Amino acid sequence: MVSARVRMRHLALASVVLLAVGCATTGKSKLQTTSSGPEQRFNMVGAGIQTSALIAKTGAQGPEINVGRYDDGKTIRGTVNGKTIDMSVTGTHAQGIWGSGPINLDVDETGDQLKMTGLVAGRPSTWTASQEAIQGTIGFCAFDLRRQGETYVGSRSCAGGVSPVTVTFPTTILEWQPINVGILMALLMSTP
């Protein structure tokens, strides 16, 4: 069982990601979040793209995602973009299968940011997330986002052109452990 102190640390890290998306959270959070009302949604909107998912402690559901978070985040299963996802989580490492290929991810909590590295959508990926920025490569896409109020705003480059994009995270993501937050970002932000 995870101690209350460890759980609080994980919540603080997840909140950093959420802070960039919305409402003010504690100074220890790693993401910006928003509380846009009863529907707690992740949203990514840009030139020609819109990705949305309702985020709850038990999983994420949206037009392109139906993922369950089981055993307090130790297992992630479901479908994303029509492909089956089945991942096992141990500490700060996750691995499994997404569609017909492997997916693995490691999360490192460094200072006020989360650093994610691994193989996403068959591609080497490295990115960071903090209250101030999300930067790096996630699968097929590269991001350079800066916090602007309750959202992250900047550019996204996927297999060709660069386009503007806005990303928001709901406060409900604070219930997810940092490795689970990294997995969610990988699943929702890695494909064109």
C-alpha cells in the first residue's frame, strides 16, 4: 500500500501538469490544470485537430480513447485511436503493447518537472512537463508549449508542418500518479 506521504508527492507532481491547464493548485504541483466545470476534460485543439477526453480517477473516455486505470494505476487497458492498449506499471516504469507494437515509458521527477522517456507509437520519445511548459517529442509529434493563464499554448509539429496548438488538463488528473500522467500524455498527444 502506498503511504500517505508518497501519495501526496505523486498528487503534487500530477498537479504540475494540471496547473498549465487551469485553476490554481499548490505550488508543489508539476502541471497546470483547469476546473472548467463538472466535465473534467483533457483538450488539445489546433489547426485541423481536436482531441478530447473526459478524465476520471478510473480512466479516460473520449471519441478516440476508452482507457481504464486499474489497481490504482498499476494497469492501463482499453483502446486508443482504434488500437488496443495493455500496459503494466511498476513504480516509475510502464511497458506494454499498443496496437501491434511495444510502448514503454519511464518518468523521472526532477525539481519542478516531470521528465518522460521511452518508446511511444514505435518512436523514441523524450519530453518534459512543468507548470510553465511542455516540451519535447511524444511519438510522431514535437511540442513547444508555454503556460498562458490556465492553458499551455504553442506549437506542435507532426510528420510535416508546424501548427499552433492549445492544451488543457482537468484537475481530476491530480488523482493520477506521475507515471499514469505520462502514459495519458503519450496516448493523447503522440499521433497526428
